[in-house]
Amino acid sequence: MGTKTVDEAANEATEVKSDAETVDVTKTDEEVTEPDTANTEAEAAEDEDDLSEEEYAAELAKLQLEHPEEGPSGVGQGAAAVVSAALGFISLSGGWVGSVAAARETLVGQLHTASTASVATQIKEVYGDAWHTTALWAGIFALVGALVGVAALIRPAFGTPGRPQATWIKSVAWAGVALGVVGLLLAVLKYTDLILSLPSAT
């Protein structure tokens, strides 16, 4: 084995020292860059969290639009509106109940009126009471129809806030209220003999 000279040994020592310093410098660079990388990762995680929250909010809003909160479906209101219109129409056209009640009143008048009674009495007992009974039942139908229509119109005020009522329900309910008011007015006029009064016996 050859003997190393002093110069060669010094050169080797210098190279080893330089390598060690290079390692230390690299290590120092890594240590310096480590916190930066950690900060970057933390910021990225925060951005990710913010983005996911925004996405979650957007998805939640979309679901709420597609599936609104459960509330009144409007079926009851629609049925009430139709019933109101039907009752108002019956009050104007005369219903089966009113016809039967009038026929019964006519029969009662015939049974309780003597054949020797005056013509005015017979007209009143046989026809007048039946006519008034028809007007009374028409008024009852009209009043109930108008009240049901009003109830259908004001029902949304006591339901889910911000839930609009269907247009057709409003239209039919208003029709029921109008028919009911007209029917009630005509029933009062007929019952009080202001229109279509009984003929005079003279």
C-alpha cells in the first residue's frame, strides 16, 4: 500500500468537510422549506374546507328548491272551493232538498186547510208556505256556500308562510262566494215577497 502524502491527506479532509457542509446546508434548506410547505398545505386545506362549505350550501339550496318543505298541498282548499261553487249554484237553481221540503209543506197545508177556508187562506197555506220553504232552503245553501268560499280564500293566511295559493282555487272560491251572495240576496227577496210574491185572491 502506498503512503499518502500530506497534501493528499489535506485534500481528502477538505473534500470530506465540504461534503459534510453540503449535507448540513441541504438539511438546513429542508428545514427552512418544511414550514413553508406545511403552511401551504394548511392554506390549501382551508381553501378546500371553504369550497366544500360553499358547495354544501349550494347543494342544500338546490335540494330545498327541488323538495320544498312539506305543507298544505292545496287539496282541501281546492275541494272547499268546488263545494262552495256547487252550493252557490244549488241555491240559485233549487236543489232536491228544497223541492222535497216545498212538496212536504204543500201536503201539510192541504191537510190542515179546511175546504171551506177562504181562497186567500188556501193560497197562503198550500202555496205560500211551500214557496217560503223553498226560499229558506235556497238561502241556507247560499249562506253555507259563501262561508265555505271565504274559508277557502283565507286559509293560506293560517298555513305555511310564503306558500301561494293556486290560481284556479282562488277563481273557483271567488265564484262560489259570488254565487252564494247572489243566491242569498234572491232568497231574502223571495222569502219577504219583494219579488215573485203570491198572487192576490181578489
